[in-house]
Amino acid sequence: MEPLVLIVEDDKTIRHFIRVSLETQRYACLEAENGQLGLSLYTSRQPDVLILDLGLPDIDGIEVIHR
């Protein structure tokens, strides 16, 4: 089973680059463009790894970590 990575990044280009890079290394990826969606996906899918942008438009990345 492939490790599941959640990418929380508001910049679509950066998010896509990270996803493609990880998928070529056999990681399964989920994407979220904001903190709220990231929290929801984290809770529902329980990824193995979280890649988190600290400067998100809706919730600061540090707040996402605290929650």
C-alpha cells in the first residue's frame, strides 16, 4: 500500500509540482487549497504525512497544526 500524503497549499502550481513529484516516487496524494479543507481531509482520510503551507488564506498553518 502506498503511503498517503496530504498537501495543504494555496498556490495551485506549487501544489501540483509537489503532487507530481511525490506520485513519481509512488506516494498517493490528497490536495487541499486551504486550511479548512486540509483539516477535513486530515480527519476523514488520516494521511501518513502532511505537507503544510504556513501562510494559508483562511487559517494560519500553525493554527492547523494546533487543531
